[in-house]
Amino acid sequence: MTKLLRTNLRAASIGAASIGLAVTLSVPASAAALPALPDLSSLSNSSAGLPSVLELIPDLLDRATIPKPDGRTHCTKVVQIGDSTSVSADSATALPSANDTATAQYGRVGVGAVTVDALSGRAIVGGPGVDAEHAVAARSTAAGDACWVIAMGVNDAGAVNGGSSVGADERIDRIMKQLTGRAVLWPTIASSNPSNPAFGTASMKVFNDALRRASARYPNLAVYDWAAAARPEMFTDGIHYTAAAYADRNRRFADALAAAYPTGGGATPTRAWIAG
């Protein structure tokens, strides 16, 4: 990125006279505040003090190049691993329009290739078919430098509530340990008065609390708080969503990916917790 720095150094009567220094910075509005310039009163009035002042300039240049968020992501590929709540995520016939699919929404923020691997009843550990732990393993090599969206946890929350010997923290670890150095977005999970109390909000909270802890353990993990955005009227049976809600969920996942991993960034997210 072009380093926006305009510097005007005016030095008059170097020697017996003092050194005049004027520095003007022009940085993106979203850039972090630059540190205040040090007090220059301690500098020598001789020209010997001038190099010390000039040595400040490269550091100021570096700090002035924080990328400006533009609503787009640096991720060119995305692999989304999900359960039944992601089965229709990329189906144009199950959503209000083709523009609402996961492929269209991730594409809106700059992603060129999208893979949604979802299976009803899937958990991270166990369950029918290929569980998420093994789905990640199967796709990891071919995915290359793809960014990952792990839309998992609902069935895991139910299993943990039912007394599974594999707790929420370990389940998350089984995914994250395979994705070291990869950008990972993991949305929190939600439910609304389901018929099976094992999938109630208390169970969801146990898993979401584990996600928050995981965000401190894994520097490449960003957690998007989908649970804060999900509303009771979005659900059809307390666990699954209406078509309009699935469309909104796809949009929010894409926006969260762009917020966590913006243009010009890397595998370390801009922040570990993205508000819903």
C-alpha cells in the first residue's frame, strides 16, 4: 500500500540555532492511532541531533500502512464445513434467490472459489457419515491456502449435554490442530426452544464459551457471534432456519469473513471476536 506521509523538515541556522521539525501524517481513517512524537526538547541544538530525528521516519511510515477495511477479504478460496444447518447454504432452490447462496455471498466479498461440505446430523466427533474432524482432514491438502468457515457445534453441544466423554474444548481442538496457519472463521451456534432440551440455549452457551476460550489459544481463529444475531422468528423447529434466515446467515458469514480477514491481511484475524 502506498505509504501516505508528507514530511517537511525545515532546519535553519544549524549550529547555534535550534532545529525546526514539522511532520504531517495522512493515514486511512480506520488506521490505529499513531504514537505521539517524542518530546524533541532534549535534542541537541547542534546538527548532531538531526539523525536521531530522521530515524523516527521509517517507523512512522510502517505504522501508517494499516489496511483500510473495504468490505472485502483477502481469502480467494473458502471451505465451509457444516452440519444440517449448512446443507441448503449453497442451494439456489432452497433460498430466496441465487444471489443468496454461500457461493454468491462469499463471492460478493472477493472469494473466487467456494466449497460447502455439509451433512445432516454431523458432529465434530462421531455421528452419521463423515464427521467434521475427518471432513477437514479429507479436504485439507486439496484446499491449499483456502480460508475455512467451520459452521459446526450444534450436534456437538447436544452430545456434550448428553454426557459425551469428548468435551467442547477437545472437539474444537480436533479441528483447529489440523488448521494451523490457516485463516479460520467459526460462527457461534444458536437454537430457540427446540423440542429436545439437549439442544437448548444452555447447551449452545457451553459450546460458545468453549469457542471464546479457543480464540485465545489459536491466533488464526476468529469467532463470529452468530448467536447474537439469530432471532426466534428465524427458526422453523428451534434448530433449523427459514429460507430468508439462511440467506441472512450466508450474508453475515461473508461479512464476518471480510471483517476478520480483510484485503491485505493474512492468517491472523483483525480481531478474535466478531460481534453479531
